[in-house]
Amino acid sequence: MMNPFKMLGDMNAMRKQAAAIQQALEAEEFEVVEGNFRIVMTGNQNVKAAEVDGMQNEQLKRAINDVIKKSQQAAASKLAQLSQSMGQ
């Protein structure tokens, strides 16, 4: 029989580790320059800058962040379905 207190401790440790990883990813930045486009994104997939011809484009930045969020939500939903089916 599994010790429920040990399981809670393990889950707490995993949450702390995940938070540390997320914080480290937020500090990382990735930049791509392609022609007259420049995109800067953090390691946790948040677009910090979207430029066209050297000019910041907030509408483009919001659109990219929105599409990334939608894809992340779809992936999370699929993973949740998978984990539920594995638990049965």
C-alpha cells in the first residue's frame, strides 16, 4: 500500500521543481530574424516583441501569443484525456 503522505510530499516537490523550471524558462529569450521580421520569445512561449521593418507591432504580438495559447490549451486537453484513459 502506498503511503499517502509520501505521495503528497512527492507532488509538492514536483510542483516546486516545475515552478523553478518555469521561472528559468521565463528568463531565457529566443530571437529569430527572418527578412524584415523580428520575433523575440521567452522560453515559456510568451512573445515579448514582434517587429516588422524595425517597428514594434503590438497587434501581431497579441495574435502570436493568442495562437500559442490556443495550441497549448489543445495540447493540455489531449494530455488530460490521455492521462484519464491511462488511469482507467
